[in-house]
Amino acid sequence: MTHAPVQGTNSEDAVEFLPAHLLLARWAAQMPDREFLLQPVNGTLHSISFKEALAQSSRMAAALLDLGLAPGDKVAILGKNCAEWVLADLAIAMAGMISIPIYPTASADTIAYIIGHSDTRAVFAGKLDDADSISRAIPQALPSIAFPYPTIECGYRWEDLVASTEPLVALPEPAAEDTMTILYTSGSTGRPKGVVISYRAYVYGCQAALERVGLGTEDRILSYLPLAHVTERMAGTGLSMYAGAKIYFVETLETFVADLKTANPTAFGSVPRLWVKFQSGVHAKIAPAKLKLLLSVPLLNRLIARKIRESLGFKNCKLFASGSAPISPTTLRWYRKLGIDISEGWGMTETSGLSCINLPFSAKRIGTIGLPVNGTEMKISDQGELLIRCPGLFSEYFKQPELTRQAFSDDGFFHTGDKAEWDETLQGFRITGRVKDIFKSAKGKYVVPVPIEARLSANPLLEQVCVIGSGLPAPVAVVVLSDAANPLPKETIERSLEATLLNTNQQLESHERLAGVFIARDEWTTENGLLTPTLKVRREQLDARYLPLVDKPFSGALIWEDRHKA
């Protein structure tokens, strides 16, 4: 049966409804010269104070109105994270308009679809990897404004409009139920859905996350996860804005490590894919066995752990988080040995970001997402689906009333689509996968891939893992090797993977046991379409690519893709 909802503790004081653009005006009055946004340009860090941020965003808001746009119009933001992205978002709200963030890694087809579906009337454009292809997706008649970086050809330049336009005299005060933004999901399957977020939902999402995380005006974060995604938008820069914290940005992928060290963050959140990437980088420098030995030596372990933290850019970081997808408990315990306690969190676009997190961090709760944030109720249905109700819930799926109706229960709980368990002993929720990710083998038995993938991920030689097997006699693990495997002989890698396979199968029910491991040649990326912009695996695409290669009896425990193709 569905158990009673688990609810985050309600605050004694009512939370003030204060939209972000009005909050910026308050910070500008209280701390006008304090640094707010810090943007590296050609290796030099440029800072924008609260006062300067208010001036630029209010001038840009006036410029949007001068271009003939009206309150209620949709304005897209297309580009990688930068200070102007945040300012444009604020300017759109100041003009009474609705922002439409678009992933900078989205395909031209997806960009064209979102612009058309959302009725976008103008677009801001920033840093892009494939500007030529993307430019063809934007209608020429659409007013376009270029951020001050190399980007697509636009009709206007950010710096020209800011310099030539007088700021708005008065900022609008939207109603709580007014639409602030429409977030298009990354689309792991089919067309992305437009998730309509009200001002109430946004403010709740930022403030509830802030209350649990506890940042302040002396804190620093690095904004690098896509701002088009709810996590960075609300639990990253949004939370930091409400805290009055400093927000740093990354100039390029190549300067990421240097920019991270410059930011010297006090709080750092990432996704499982990147936490594993960082781990692989450490193992590429220090072999896993050697590192394990060094960390087992008293006194020396503290020195080694501190040096690794500093090399990663975490010298003064006090809070770490992971979200967007389940992370292996083994990975979390590995980081714990380095003095890095990662709080696993959970949330969705439809819930306005962070909804549940293992914070304050508890080692006993590793493997769970902890408890809901204040004001959020969560429960599990008879079918094992996680249901949620909170002030941060989205208003609707844009132009999809039937889909919206199906998403909610009669008592107002949202069907998340996540399979979950409630651990009464640990007092925490555990995500076991997506309902749609469960597949049926040829034996007619259902297989839940996520817990199996978590067990396999304990092997440091594996960087990416996906269990497939719809219609197969037994499931198969498709894996991508980590950097730590590069210097090792093939025989060493095979012995390690065979041991991991045996250990994993011993912990599974008979119908779940893996037939073998398929070692993929190529890394899965957003560019080759096998990862979403938020670095989740696209299971349908992986099925299409690898099922034909594994749909035959395994001659051994392992198959290498290169050998298979030969």
C-alpha cells in the first residue's frame, strides 16, 4: 500500500515571496559594490557588482521593450553559462516577459522546435560549439542579441543595447501564479516537453534549497552545469543569488580546472558522470591499488587526501552534492576517504529543482537521497512510483493539457516516473530507477537496470555503464573504460572486469544475472547523441546501437567492440 507522505519540516517563519529581479534590487541597495558575477575573459577575471548587475539588466529590459516586444512575450536564451546569461534572465523578468532557456548542445532541429513551440519572439545568443549549424535553426526575422563572445550572427549586440538604453524606472511586481519561465526537458526520449514554472515555484525552489544548504554572502560557487537545466538554474545560481553568494563562471572547457581553482568554491555540486570523471583522473595519476594503500596508512592518509582535494580545486570547499541521476554508493564512499562527503540529492524540472537530499550529510544514509526539503511531501505508490506534492510544482506542460492532467493524482501529487523505496531504518528515500527504464527479458521477467549498474560502477576501471537486454535471454552490461584503464594490459583489465561480473551476478536474482560485459569502443557523449545535455544516458539510443551487437550467445564473459567488429 501507499505509505503516508514523508514531509520536510515546515519552517516556523513564513518565507517571503521575492522574485529574483526584485531580490537583485535589494542586494544592490544593501551591498552595491560587492562582487556578484565573476566572468573570465581571455584569462582575465571580470567582476560585476550587484549595482552594475542591476544597471545592465534593467537597461536590457528596457531595450527589449524598445524592440517592440511586450510583457508576456517569450524570449529564448541560447548559450553556455556566463554572467550575461544570468543578467539576460533577470532582464526578461524585469520586462514582464517569459524566459525560454535552450541547451547550447541541443541539435538545430531541437532548437527550431523549441523556438516554434514556445512562440519565442526574440533570442539571446552566447557561446556555442557549433554556431554555423545552430544559426540555421533561428528564423532570420527573429530579433537576436549577441552576448559579448564569439557566437552566431545577430542583429544586436549586448554591449551596444546596454550602453544606448536608459534603465527601467520601475520594476514589475509579478503575481505568484504568473509564469516566469518555460523549461524544456532535455528529451531523453521523443520531443522535449515545455515545463511551465511560475514565480511561486521558482522562488520556493531557490529558497527551500537555500534553507537546507545554508549558504551565505561569504560563499562562492562555480556555475558550469547547463543553466538551461533546473538544477543549475535554481539549486545553483538561483540558490546562490538568494544567499547573496558570489557566482563564478568557466571560460572554456580547457580552462575548467584553472577556473575552478580561481573560484575556490565553498560549495560544489556536480552530476555522477563528472564525479566519476574526476575519480578517473585521480586514478590515472595514482593507480587504484596504490592509492588504497596510501590511504590506509595513518597520518599519511590525511596528507594524501588533502593534496588530492587541492588538486581538484576543493581546498576550501565545505559542501559537496550530486544529482541529476543515481550515483554509485561505492563512488560516494571512495570520495569520503578523501574527506569529500557528497550529499546525494534528487529533484526534477517539474518540481523546481532540489526536492530531497542527504543533508546534513550522514554516512549511514549513503545510497539514499535523504529527506524532503521543507514544505515538500513525498510518498510511494502501490506500484512503487515516487509521488510528490510541494509549492514548487510546475503549472502545466505547455500546450499539452492531456499530458498535464495525467501527471497528477486526484489529491495533487505529481507522478515523477521514478521507482523508489523508503528505508524506515535509515529514514531516507532510495531511487531505484525510472519506471520506463525497466525492461523485460526473453524469459518474461522484468529487469531493473539502475541497481545493477551501481554495483558494476564500483570498479574504478569503468567510467560509463548501461545494462540493456530487452528481449534477450539475459541482460548484458555495456561499458566504457575509464582513463585509469589506459595504461593497463588487456589481460589485467579483463581479470578485473571478470571479477566484478562474478561478484555482481552473485548478488542478483537468477533472471537479473548478466550474460556478460560488452566493452564499447567509443565514449558516450552529448555530441554522439548517447547522453542528454545533463549527461544522463539515452537508453533508447544505446539500445538501438548495442542490442544488435550483443543479441547472440557470448563465447566468454567479455566482448570487446573492436574485436567484435573485426
